[in-house]
Amino acid sequence: MSTRQFGARVERNVDPKLLRGEGAFVDDIPLPDALHVAFLRSPHGRAQIVSIDTSAAKRHPGVAAVFTSDDIGALDVEMPLLIPHPSMKNPKTQRPLARGDVYYVGQTVAMVVAVDRYTAEDAAALIEVEYAPLSLEMDLAKALTDDAPLVHADVPNNLAAHFIQTSGDPDDAFARAEHVTKITVQVDRSTAAPMECRAVAARWDAVSGELTVWDGTQAPISVRGGLASVFELDEDKVRVIAPDVGGGFGQKVLLFYPDELLVPMAAMRLGRPVKYIEDRRENFLGSSQERTQIHTIELAALRTGEVIGLRDFFLHDTGAFIPYGIAVAQVASTSIAGPYRIPNIFVEFKAVYTPTVQVTPYRGCGRPQACFAIERAMDQLAEELGLDRFEIRRRNLIAENQFPYERDGLLFADGLKVTLDSGQYGKALAMAAAELGAENFAAEQAKARAEGRYLGLGLACYVEGTGLGPYEGGHVKIHPITGKVYVNTGLSTQGQGHDTVFAQIVADQLGVSPQDVIVVEGDTKAFDWGVATFASRAAVVSGNAIHKTALTVRKKVIEAAANMLDVDPDQIELRDSAAWVKGSNRFAPLAAIATASNPLRYAFNKAAQAATQFAPASKHDGPPLADGQAPGLEATDYYSPSRSTWAYGVHGAIIEVDPGLCTVKIRKYVCIHDCGNMINPMIVEGQVLGGIAQGIGGALYEHLDYQADGNLANASLMDFLVPYATEIPNVSILHLETPTPLNPLGVKGVGEAGCIAVGAVVASGVEDALRPFGALKFHQVPLSPNMISHALEQVGY
Amino acid sequence: MKPSIFGYQAPTSIDEAISILAGDPDAVVLAGGQTLLPAMNFRAANPSTLVDIQHVADLRGIEVGADVIVVKAMTRHREFELDAEVARVNPLVAEVMQHVAHVPIRNRGTVVGSLCHADPSAEMPLLLVLLGGSVIAQGPSGQREIAAEDFFQSFLTTARERDEIITEARFPVLSKGAGWAFDEVTRRHGDYAIVGVGCVLSLDDGGRASRVQLAACGIADTPVRLNEAENTLTGTVLGASDLDAAVAASAAAVTQPDETHVSQTYRRRALGTLIRRMVTTAAQRATQMETA
């Protein structure tokens, strides 16, 4: 066999192209004669539209069309509710262009199509809209009160959803408790800020009746289904392509954004290609956000520190609409007990409408909030019981012999009972303690304090349900001319390295190098069954589908090669792009085997001569293609997970706080994580480190500053503080590999892992560092210098 | 984020540039473009015409004289930062420059452009005020010199008339034996300062401060020379109680109101911390210069 590729640090196939600037993003697709779109967006958080006058805009030179809700025909309906759930009584979704009312600053009111974006923006400025502003409430708790202004007139108390889940007997646990601790914590609103904003381009071919849409989406197949349905076209007449995409982080999985419908509509109506390239300001105002949750969590414990019960009540900000259902809140509520046994759980949430852009999953999807709540509560419990923070966790972690560990009564995002399938939680905690130098930290801390420096240790554990169904597929084909292997799946990639890890999986089965495996995805013409890229699921779901498919193709190759080389199939081994007779120098290249597997009439090249009707290798008694046989070396198969597989990890940090300037420096950051078998450790480390960087953003920097009037004060990358490389410390990442029993490859997802625990780690470390000043509490992230200053002021420093 | 329609002119002489400005009330000067162009993309600035001064003769370069460093209008931050002669006569410049945005921005942005923008959190205005420098303004009626403390009038507002071009800035050199220091607190590396403090001081033979210059940015609507703190510290050995007094004397200089993430109280705390640290560092350097 060749060297095993699964598990190797294979360099990414996609990188040379991207690093040379040869990537093709939506805006790079050549579309001669294309028109460009600009939107007029609402300047009000909540208002009635009294009138819209587009006449001056329509007269502006270079303008092809101006659309309001009156001009878009059948599209003027509320967009789909993607994930229905009985906890929502009156779920609201948005119309492509506002009709009657606007519900947040940035909502699309009118669309201008013009010869270029400059002209389109000039014309948009000429549209006159008269608004009658309405009162609004931005505060989550106040929005629920009886006299609060309503986002939607027919949704009392702005209550979008209310849901309770119970596991075990929490009332009994709290009655038995020897100690109860309770805190309220908050994680603030943030945004994914992908490097490439969203983008859509469309071309309508009136001759063939085909609509082609380039969309920087995480869900091309789902978008295709939606467009076919909206425009009443056969699915085969709609092609959706997600070309190179510069980051998604969940923001690009929502469908539809208004432009995804309106751009194809304009292309069809105007008979010219149309494109819309979202700019950064629009990404801040009009694309999904996530995070604000306020949790009040109580832990019922025995004096030993064993937690026997948990109650959590939280408010979840869902924005003005709820197109993605309760997914974020549901993931938070089912992740609330983290990696701990805690057998009795009561978790309740209220999702609240606020006059802001909709909330849908952003990398982490409710888990950072749940982790912040449980981990901060565990720290407080440890302090109150006089236990070390590592020790209290050690006493509560699910032990290896307790898997699968079920939480009866908690249904995860896949609609199935939470079942933590496998792991070595205790070992991960011990590794984190060792890597942090926790044993000697107290001495180090004391020494630093003597020098006037304030060091703290921060710690947090997390779990992550990954690899949601329903299914994905894989298609594998060996090309008869080149011998290269083509692989397709129904996902799209936003930079994760799918093309490399899927290639590694296939390379092992077919005896080729990963560089000779060409992965094409994100194009409904390449593969048109599947769902989308989200929920840390690509490696788990598509990875296993492709693996299953590769096994089938492997079997076909071996059978065909055995026939050609006239040996038993078990005498064949695959390596170096060929089938070899074991222990000999006899071989047949994969290209030749693929060619011979396709009965030919025409010898279009030398290799093909061997497959034509008079060639010796083509001798057969029956028809050239036997009943039930297909030509070539090709297969398609699917994988549908029985349930989610749960990854986990422990993060820790040594943090220095400068009380004079109230600044925080992460001196050391340690991540122990386990995503099952790793297909490519280098790519895993990239995912984890990227997640940690985003987590540091959420812990210390990234905060959407909504004003009381609904305006976002920092809708730019100058004022919304995405951390630079200068803010990200070196991170030591240590791997544990506990294969999941749930899928053939033994893999779990890792896309979101890095970001989950960081907020809790940082807050925990800052508290520890400032202990000499008193019992300061940090129960909110992002944690700003101002908050530290305020806390110090409270204790008279 | 595309600008509205604007005109563009590329004069080759100062007089030509001034006459364009004088003839069009909505024309503005384009130097490095690091602030103006983003503002135009946001349509926060909608000039009728950009008067690009990069082709104007005599607006490039740095001249180091006996008492003053002359920085011409088109001199980029990076040139000022890396100039060996400047570093020799005023090592504070390079120290301040580390904090100005990021290298790609410093490669294009100009020192004089930053002064004219007059962001009260920015480093260049603070440096000019701290050193007691000046600018030369040239307009239809000739040239005038404007002292730093008169130049910065309020938030993003200077004494420059709209048909004037600031042809150069004049930064004094440090006196022999002077110690210097600058630091600032920011959320991220390269951001505008929340608070920044610069200090230049000289010690007499007895180790007492014979001259103290102290200035801060980020605390008011202009950079501020902390005169009361300077007076408090002058003549002292810069001990802990002297620093306490200087910090107390500076508290009232913080007039910037509370903002979402930065309270006035936090600004005062940061200002006090930076005054202590910068005075101490400058004094150490002055002592080292003396013993060297």
C-alpha cells in the first residue's frame, strides 16, 4: 500500500490557487454586459412607510430598473420559515422588499439595477421615502413587558418562542441540594464578519430556459430548490454555483436573503446578467447576526462538589424575524450541562423579537452562550465550596465507561435525544492542567504579584454536538484518459479545505495521491442531492458518504483489474495510480482500467484501442455491457447519520491584567480537543486556531453597538473590533483522538469547536488575576477595559 | 460603499493648487487618502473635486535643521518613522510612529494629512502639541505660521482656511540630554488611542526636573498640553508624591464625555497611569543620557 493519507498533514490542494490570487469568487465571474444592484435600506428601526417615490431614480441616466414591493409580483410574500417548531406561535419572516412597515435599520426597501454600482448607489439616493417612525424597545427583558412597543403588532410581548425541556427530576435535585449557586450571565451580539461579504449573480438564458445563479452560499442545493419553486422552473433548469467563497461561519447558510431572490428575478425580467456584491456596511446591517443571550443559571450541588441538578432560564434575542426557527436557542439549551453528568436539568428559554436584523446561527450557534453560563457557574460553585476549579470539574465529568451518556428529555437540533457518544473527558482535563503548568501556577502568580503584575488562570470545558443529518452524498469517478479521480458532493466550501480532506479519504481507497483527486462541489450541475455546509458536519456526513462511495469504486477497480491481469481479486493491490498483482511487477494503470471498463466503438486515443470491439481485452460472450453493469469506474452513495456525534475539549489560559490601563493580555493559551479520528491534523489545527481567534474576538473585542433608536453605531471594520493577528497569542493545541462509534471513519466535526470556550476562559482568568483587589465578577462578554475599570472602581481602586 | 461623482485635478505647483481650492468651495486636498477616501466611500465626504497634491513640486521630503525638523506636506508617515537623522535628533518620533495605524497605512498616509484631519485621538497632533511645533499654511494671501496649540481648534477642526494648504509641519528637535517617552492604550494594536501620553523632560545636575513637557490625546476634542501637571512636576525629583500631584492636576483635562465602551472615569484612570509611566520612563532615559 501507499502511505496512508487519512491522518496525514497533507498540504491543501486549494492553497496555491488562492495564494496566487487565482481564486474565482462571485465578483470574479466574467459576466459581459452585467447590470449591478444597489439597495435602498431602512434608516429606521421601526417605522411605517407612508410613501415611496422612485421617479427620480428611474430617470437617472444608466438606471435599468427600480423595484419596490409593488413591482416584484409573486415574490412579494414572506420568505420561508426554514425550520418550523411548535414552540413558535406566530413565526415571522421577512419580505424581499419591505411592504408597509420596516422592522430594522438596514432592511431592504427598494432595489436599483443600473449599469454599474456607482450609478445604482447614486440613483438609490434619489428615491424618496416618507416614513412614520414608531417607538421601539432594544432591551430584551423590557421588550417582554406588557407595555413594551411591539415589533410585530400581532405578537404580544414580542415573544417569538417559548420552550421548556426537562431531563430527570430537577425539583427533587434542588430539594436534596446541600448547596445552590446562582448567577446571571450575558453574551453580547456579534457577527461573523466573513472576509468576503455575500454575493449573488444571475444569468437567464431565454433560449434554453435555464437560470444560472452564482451565490456565495453555504447551501447551493437548497437555494436551487427554493429558486425552482419560487420561479416555477424545473429543478434541472436552475443551476446554482457557489464558487470560491471567502468564509461563511453560518451567516451564508440562511436562505433566502432578499438579494438571492431579487437578483435572479431582475436577470429574468431584464434579459441581462445582474449582480449584487454586498459591501461591508450592508453585511453589518443586512446579514444575519447572533449571540445575545442572558442566562440565569442555578446549580444544585452536594458538599463534595457533585452537581446533581441544573436550572437555566434564558432570554434569546432573535432579531425582527425568525426564519431559522429556534435553532440557536435550542442548541444552547441542549448544550447547557456541558461535559458534566448533571442528571437533572430544567432549561427554559424565551426567544424575543427585537427591531434588529434576524439572528441565525453564527459559528458556535448557541454553544458559546451555554458554555459561558455553565462554566462561569462551575467557577462560582468551586469558589463557594472552597474547591479548586480543576477538581470540581474532575468530580463531575462524564467518565469513559458511562458512554453513551443520554440526557432523556433534551432534544438536540436533529430532533433526537442528546446522547454524548464517546470521549476521554477526564484525560483532556488532566492534559490541560499539565500543559498550563497549573500545579506551579500559584507560585508563579505570587511571584508576579510581588513584581506588581497580575496573572490569572482561566479554564473552561465544552462539548459540541456535530455532524447533523439528514444526509449527504458522494460521487466518485476515475477518469479514463487521465486516471485522475473526480469526487463530488452536495456541499459548498468557504475555505475549510474540503477538497483536501475528501481527497485524502478517496486516495487511501484507490491508491492515488491526494493531488490526483479533484473535488468539485458547490455546483448543482456537479452533484445535486444534499443539504448544506453547517453544524460542523462536512467531514462527518459528506466524508463518510464519500468514503462509502470510494469503497464501491475500489471494489469495481479490483474486479476489473483482476479480469485484465487474469488473477484473483484478492491478488490485486492498489497503489501509485495503478492496480498491481501482489508480489510482482505486473500492473494496470487506473486510466487503462477505467478505459477498459467502458466498451467503446471509437478508438479516440491509443489507450482507447484496448476497449474497442475487436481488441482482445474486449472479448465477451454476452453484450459488451452485461445486465446491471454500468460503464466506467464510478459510483454514487449516501451517508445518513443515526444521530449527532459529540466532540469536546478543555481550554485554559494564563492571562495578565494591567489594572492601571485595564487591559488584558493572553500570555499562554492551551487547547485540548477531541474530534475523533483526524483526517488531516494540519487542517484541524487551522480550524481550531481560527475558532479560537474568533472566540477571542467574542471574549474581548467584537460587540455590535446598537443604539436605543435601533441604529448600529459601529457598522464598519474600523469600529467593530475584529482582532488582528497582533491580538492572537500563540496557542498550544494538543489532540486527543477518541473515534466515534457512530460512523465508519470515526470522525467528529471540528468547525465550530475553537470558538466555544474562549469567553468563559478569559472571564475566568481575568477574575483570577484581579483576586487581590477583591471578589470582582465578570459575567459578561466581550469584556472591555471599561468593564474592568468599572469593577475596580467598585472596590475602591 | 462607492463614492458619488467627483472631479479630480493634479496641479504641479502650490499656487495652482491654491487657486483651484479658492475657486471651488467644495474642492478638497488629497494627500495620502487614508482617511478621505474611506470617508468618500461611505459618502460621509462628498467633495466636488479632489486636488491631488502629490505632483506638486517642493512638497516632498524632510529637512533636519539645528532646532527643527521640517516635514513637507507629501511626506509619508513611514518616511518620518524611518529617517535616521530624525531618529538622531528626536528619538521620540520613531517611538510614537510605532503606534500609528499599520505599516500599509503608514506607507501611504502623510504626517501633515494626519495633522489636518485633527482627530483628537491621533498621535501626530499630540506629537506636534507636545513638542510645541507649528505648521506653515499657504493661501491666496500668502504664508503664515500657526503654532500647534492654535492649530487644533476642536474635533476634526483646525485653524486652516479651506483655501489654504499646509505645506509643512515643523517639529522641534529634543534638547541635549532630554528624556522622552510615549505610550497609549488601545483596544487593538494600531487603533486610534483611547488615551495616549507623551513626555519630554530634562533633569538638572541634582536630578530635579528642569523642564517638563507633557501632552495627551484622546481626552478632549483636541490634543492637550498638560500645563498644570508640567508645572507641578518642574523642580521636583519626580518621586511618587510628585507624580500623584501631577496626576491629580491632570484630572480636569479629561473632558471627553462617556462613550459606549469608554467612560470618562476610565479615561482618567488610563491618563493617570500613563502619566506616571511616561514621566518615569522619560526620567530614566534622561538619567541614562547624562551618565552616558
